[in-house]
Amino acid sequence: MDIFNRSEYISYDFQWTSWTFPNITVLVGPFYLLPTLYIVGKMAKIFYESSRMSSISIQKHLFLAFLLMQTANFSYILTDFLVLRIPATGILTSICARTEPNQLLKIPYLVAFISSYLSMLFPVIFCANRAIIVFFPKNHNEICPRFMKISLPATVILPCCFTFFMVPAVGHCTQLTAPYPMGAVMFTLDLKVPINEYTHLLTSFLCTLFTFTTNITMLIKVRHILFYKKSLNRNVNKNYKAELSLTITMISLFVPFLINGIIAVLSLRNPSLIGYILSIRPIAIDTATVFEPWAFYLTHPMFGKYKRKTTVSSSPIAMVVSSSFNSR
């Protein structure tokens, strides 16, 4: 329901003291999102220093894909705050009720949709780069740059192609359905423009299928390599740690795909549930975004509490880097 020029919304009085779940979602979010942003910042610092210091050598294209994936996830969360979480508190309700639907109100929703596509496509690039390193260990340094030159522009262009039909629309504020209270609103588009959930669902399905198939194939390959090295009585302890990090990070990649798929299916099959879906969506999205970098940071050997001399790894098992550690 559009709230424009409705008297009950124009006179709506916002109160922070009302501890509804929209208020709690907005207030609690920064407590786990800011530390995660700090961790991703540390990873970005390593990526930057690797281009300036010869003593730090990493798989740059893989690391770049990981950072872009996290950037897309944070962009998705930020736009979710702008489109849903902050308006749902009621802080903008009175202003929205006085504002005639216009093109400016459309921008947050449009950017949120584009960010959603990017958060699905960048994990595909990340997994594809990792697969190239695993299956082409001798010449991956030539293949990865060529792949990135093609995939990065395509990843930016595709979301624009999937959302171009939204450009003529105007944005407005609408009252959210139960369990949201009266006065909880969100930005959306006028009903004359299709949202195209089927394209969104198909993209999520294809990205999930590719990621799942690629990761399972890589795990089989990595296990074979480790078994071969063990048969030669080589020290594989560090590679097992890298494999554990690879496995945990791969599992975390499926969380956002699963969330997007469930939301899309339920929204299409039973629109009356959209309010309940949106109420749990912020927590689900945040869980996916937070889990990926923390899983990588806490499990990969390169972030261990040791002094290290970082070198280029010839092993396809190491996700980003292999390090020779010395105890403090």
C-alpha cells in the first residue's frame, strides 16, 4: 500500500524507545558488521602491500576476486539498510508520506537489486579462479589474468542488463505487511514495472549449480593430491590446513545462494508471506556476509599468529598463499 498523502502516515510519530524488531535489526547490525569490515580491510591491506613488497607474494587474481565478492556483499547490506531496515523503523515514514513518488526514491531499490546480482556473480568468479589454480598449476598465471579481463566486465554488465527495465519506474514508499507494525515502510517501485523475480531466481540457481559443481570437483582433486603427497612421505600438514580453510570457505559460499533462492521461491509461491520473509532476511543476509571472511581469516594459515616469510605457493591447494612459519 502506497503511503503517499495518507494522513495517518503524515502524522506518524517515530519513537526509538519502541523496541520492535526493525529497530533492533538496525541497532545490532553494526556490532558484527564493523568487525567484519575491519577484517576485510586487513585483507585489502595485504593485497595492496603485495604489489609494493617483493617479500609478500599472493595469488593476486584470486585475492582480488575474494575482495570484490566481499565488497559486493557489503554493498548489498548497505542498500538493504537504505531500502528496508532504516525505513522499517518508522524514522522516515512521515517524510515519505509527504513526498510524491519520484525518480530519486527509485535509486536505493535499483542499486539494491544490482548489488544482489553482484553478490551472486562474484562468488562464481572467485570459485572459477580457484579452479584454474587447482587444475592448471603450471600455467594458471597466464590463464587467470585472461579470465579476469573477460569475467569482470561481464559481471558488471549483466546486472545492468537484468535491471534496465526498472529505469523508467518511479520509487515510492509502501507499508510493510505483518509482522511489521503500522508505520514500518520500505522503498519500492510502482506496480507498473515488473520486478522480474524469475530472472533473479534463475541467476541464483545457475550460480549455485556452477559453484557447487566446481567446488566438489576441486575437493576431489585436492584430496587426490594430498593422498599422493602423503604416499611420498612429504609434510602435508600445512596443506591440510589450507584444505580445511578451502572447505569451510566453500561451504560459506552456499549460504547467500540458499537465502536468495528461498526468498525468491517463497515470494513467488505465496506473496502473503513477504512480510515474514523480509523480517528474517536481514539476519540471513548478514550471516552469509559475516561468515565468509571470518571463516577464511580464522582458518587459513596465512593469518596465523606467527611470524612468517610469505612466498608464492606452487601448490594448487593453497587458496591464496602458502607461508613458511616460524614460532614467535
